[in-house]
Amino acid sequence: MEIYLPIAGIPVNVFVVFAMGLAVGFISGMFGIGGGFLMTPLLIFLGIGPAVAVATVSTHIAASSFSGVVTYWRRRALDLQLAAMLLLGGFVGTAAGVWLFTWLRTLGQLDLTISLSYVILLGSVGGLMVTESVRAILRSRSGKPAEIRRGGSHTWFHGLPLKLRFKQSRIYVSTIPVWTIGFLMGFVGAIMGIGGGFLLVPMLIYFLRVPTNVVIGTSMMLTLVTMATATVLHSVTNHLVDVILALILMVGGVMGAQFGARAGQRMRGERLRLLLGVLVLAVGVRFFVDLVLPPEEIYSIRMLEGPQ
């Protein structure tokens, strides 16, 4: 059963898109990420333009994140105070990202920028997460503790001013690095069509020493608000959100996130990080392959964007 997407300008199979939303929603709920790092590439591989994919996926991320946040809220597995501080930076970062997205689109460099960003970010972050997780699992099997949080360990940003105590996360740290992380998540999410959870989760775990079980729910809260903001800004500024595509993805995403959140609560932290790292790395490798392989068609025709 096919349906025509008015903004994307192509017909798609409804069941294929729904299955994509369901699968990515499951992954979103399990790992506490928006799932955009998977959904945006999947839509691009399906033939949807990168600009439309990035703008539309933000609606799917917001919907699946909302579903996951409700689950983690009921289990008291999220830090509202930490999420609020992250959101202060996230709002600014999202606005800056949408502005850069619009500027790159007028220059005709948006598609290349999105692909290169995926290769660099996903390849580096995925590789680091896989390496660390494998080491943690090997330490655990050898009888050594595989703890990520090291009590009393400090880095240079722990000496910064404006410190707050986050009781749920059991950390006492400056709000400056928290705001900076929130800004980066909003900025990257607006440009690449991702919730930024694959970056936020390791940053909160390794830099701020937040417990893994609290990180997932807190990450989804930040993803929900920043992606809802990005959806509104992309709709008003660029008019690239395909409502029909978004609705199909949202229905599948909300359903999948509920099952994913339950599955994530039953898995050990280092195994969750390993699976997430493998997924991130695999998508980065796929983008790299697409960039280096010669295209099937040497030339393409497209409408110029921006002022004529």
C-alpha cells in the first residue's frame, strides 16, 4: 500500500515506513535516545531528500521521546533538575542550529554537510563507546569491577563556578558544562535531525558521572523538548516538515518506545552501551560507504533553493 508524500514529493509504502518508526521507537525507548541517528539515514536511503528527512524526523523523535519519558517518569528514573539545566542550553543551541541549517540550504551545501557530519560524529562516538564497553565487560568477566562512575574523581570543569547539587543523579558540578552540553545537543539535533542522545548519554556518563539508569530518562526529556522546538522552527522557517510522513512515523515510534523502555530496564549498563555503540558505528560506516562509492547517476537536476 503506497501513499504520496506531498513535501518529499515521492510515493512510499505505508507499512515499510510504519515498521521503520516502530523499530526506531523501540531502540529509542531502550537506549534513551531520540533515534534520529537511525531514522534520518533510513529515510534518506529510502529516497527522501536529506532536508525533508531532517525536518520531518524531529516530529518522530519528539513523539517517541514523549512516550519513553512517561515510562521513566513513572519509574522515577529521570533527573528533572538536571534536565531543566540542560534545556536552558538546548533552546539556544536549537535556534542556532536551525539558523545554520537554513543558511547551508541557501548555499546548496546542506546535503553534503549532513552526510559528512554523520560520518565524523557517528564514526568517532560509536568507536569510542564500543571500545569502552568491551573493556568494561572484559573487566567484569575477569572479576574486576566495571564501574563507570569513580567516586571522588574530578576533572578541570569541576572547579568552575555556579555549582549545583543534583540529588537524583548524586553529583555536585558547575552548571556551565551542563549548559554547554545542552547547547551542543540542541545545535547538532537541529542540523542533523537527531535527538543527540547518542552524544548526550556518553557525555553525562563519562564526563558528569551520572548513573546510567538516570541518564536514559533524563536524555529523553531533553530530546523531547529540543525536538519539539526544532519541529516548530523548521515548520515556520523552512516549510519542510511532511505531515503525512510524520504521522506514520509517530504512530510507530510511540508504540515501539513503550516496549523499548521496558526492555532497557532489564539490561546491564555496559551491555546497553555496547549495543548503542555498535548501532552508532554501523550507521556511520554506511554513510562513509555512500560517500566514497561512485553514484549511479553522474549528473542530477534539482531546483535551486534560496533567493533567485
